[in-house]
Amino acid sequence: YTTSMKKLIIANWKANPESAVKATVLAEKIESATSIYKNADIVIAPPFPFLPLVGDMLSRARLGSQDVWNTEGPYTGMVSPRQLKSLGVAYVIIGHSERRIHAGETDDMIQKKLAGALASGLQAVLCVGETERQGSELSAMVGEQVRTALKSIKKEWLRRLTVVYEPVWAISTMADTAGAATPDTAFRARMYIEKILTSLFGGRASRDVRIIYGGSVTPANITSFLTEGAMDGVLVGKASLDPKKIGEIVRLAASL
């Protein structure tokens, strides 16, 4: 199973680091650790307050946002696609499980955000994933999340869409039982998501969409997710705060 697209590596800093100074230092270190690897697309997604500062530091990586709303207006605390674009943001993460859990985001809210981001020309990174291990079966929850999010999405927008399969139980900040999914689970998730894309948009639709994995990604498991799991990239959380680890992840992805 092969894809011609460059591998996509997204560094999701979440609510880290604690200051603007530390954010600029981290961005600078990640740039120097990854800039020599041309055969991968790199995105750094810092918290909102650090977007302009981090954006100024980047020459190789693209700037990403961890959230978005769908428009300007009377939406206190929200940030619109056009506002993000004015800061140089190219990618936006939508529907991350931590926002679903801690901010109460619903599938309908995520659908609005996704439509707004794609309509504005941003690259949208839609996160989907089940909350509990399902054994060998992939949860119907994943299919429902994908189908709801893609309502009213135009087919021509799909080339700007990335879908992240990120099982909540595999995220490193969750319970002690946390651990990355297996490459086999990731591969079956890819097949499932592709099947939904085909049913919604027709035969070639899935070729335009990157499908990537997130959840406890490390230098030790990245290669197996990209090869055996047939993933087009990874969304990296905790390891993206360590320039050496994210540098190694990018090096391994770029070598495939």
C-alpha cells in the first residue's frame, strides 16, 4: 500500500510551553533539527498566544493552529479562519479528542468548524477516534464522527483535508493503560475511513485525503505506523516538545 504524497508530521504542542520565550526557543530548535529533511511536510501548532512569534521563527515548517471557529462575529473566545490566515496559519486542527472531552465539542460543532476552515482555504486536520479499546473491531463511533464532520463539505475541498485517526485510549496523557495502537489497528482504521470517503464522494475521493495516525507517537513506533499501518503521516503530541525526538521522527518519516 503506497501513496505518492510526502509524509505529514504535525507537532501539536497543546497548552505548552509556559511562556513566549520558551515557545520561540522550542520553535527554533525544532526548525534546526528538521530543516534538512526535505521529503516530509512539517507543521508546528503552538497555542494561540504564540502563533505570531512561532510563525516568525519558521522557514521550513508551516504554522498550524490547534482550533478555529467558522467565522467572525459575536463568538467570545473564538478565532476565525480569516484571522488565523492573517497570522500566516496554513493548517488547523479540528475536533481533537481533548477538545471534545474538556471543551464539550460536539460532532455538529466540529462540522461547522471544518466547513469554515476548508471554505476559507485552510488545510484542515480532522481528528476522529474511539474512547475505549474495541478489540479487533473498529468502533462505529469513528464512522459517525467522519460522516457528521463531512456533511456539506464540497468534493473540491478534499485536497485540503487530512483525517487523523487518534484513538483516545492511546493518547499518552490518558490512563495508565495508554499506549499506541498497533499498526494493524491503524491500517484497518485507514481502510474504514477510505470506505466512508468513497461512499460519500465517489471512487477517487480518498486519494485526495491524507489519513494519518495520532496517539503516543515516538521515534520507536513511527516507522511501523507509516509502513505496516500505511499512514500518510502522524500527529505528535508529547514527543513534539522534545526537539531531538521530533527531529528523529521527521528524519525517519522523510527516509521512507
